[in-house]
Amino acid sequence: MKTKQTKKWEQACLETRRSLGNRKRRLSKFAIPTGSRVLDLGCADGLNTSILLEQGIEDIVGVDISKDLIKIAKKTNPQAKFYVASADKLPFKANQFDVVLVDSVFHHLLEYSQPIKEIKRVLVKGGKLCFIEPNNSLARKLMDFLCVHEVSKYLPILNKRRLTYLEEKGLMNHWLETQGQFLNTLKSGGFVKLSLEKDFLSIMGEYKSNK
């Protein structure tokens, strides 16, 4: 997987992206049935896995490229299974999952076609890809602009967010420039849009595998 995620970014992510309220609200919008087998792709320390377990979804598998984050995820969620792997080579047979959840992972990739092929391969026929990524909005552009300036150190809403943004600035710019390309790759890769919502910072998509 072509990505440039760093140890420094991982630590900054753990310190800043902990808004349980927002996460629970966003995940609940996908209305994942409790009997689903779910792949939490890019699970990091397992925070989303914990939320899904709280929602009654018992069959969850987590994958991340970071050994350190997987160790935390295993400790936090002993009832789930976790693997160290990349999105472009998932360690599963075909047709294994009803839902693949991808939260803030695609914007760390420099190409989308191979990960999308792998997601489609491991999904059952009619299975769903649910993703949450940064939205190319004016509000985000303004926040990102402020994060590269000293003033962000003194603004409570930005003083921690700036840490993650500065570590992924190049990747974020690439994602925002190629967001349309990503959506087109989903379509050409055999996914059908069920819903696509945007707010001032995020884009949330639900797509069905059209095998």
C-alpha cells in the first residue's frame, strides 16, 4: 500500500481524534445490522471496533498496518480479531464480509484501485463499503490553512489538530485533489452508490458491491 503514515502521526492521532460523540453518531448512520460480519479496515487502536461492539455487532475483524496500534486494539477489544496487514493485500479469502468499514484511511493512500479491488474481493455479493473521509469543503480548507500558522497553537479547537495535519499535509492535499477520482474508481471498480453525505469537514459514503 502506497502510504506515508508515520509513528509521529500515529501518536498525534491517538491524542486528537477521540470524539466519541461524533464517531458514534456517524457510525450509527450506516445502520449496520447486528448480525453482520464486519471488517474494520484501518482500525488503528480499535476505537471504532469498540463502538461497533457496543452497538451489538459481535463478529468484527480489524486490520491496520501499524503493529503498535494493533497491540492496543487487541488489548482494548479481546473479543475481536486483529491482523497487521495493508489495504492492498488483505489476508482473507474472498466473500468473507458483509460490511467493510473504512474510517479516515483512503486519504492516506496515493492510489485507490488496488485497495478497492481487495475490498470488493473480500465482500460478499451485495456487501457494503462504508467510508468516512475528509471533505473538500471551504471550512476544511480554512482550518487546514490555519493549522500551518503559529496562531493555531493558541486556538483550543486547532492546537492539537494541527499536529495530525502537519504530519499528513501532503497526503491530505493529494486526497482533496483526487476525491473525485476516488469516487470514479469506486464506480468503475464495481460499486454502486447507496448514499453519499457531506458536512463541513467530512464525506460519508455507503456503496454496495455489484458482483
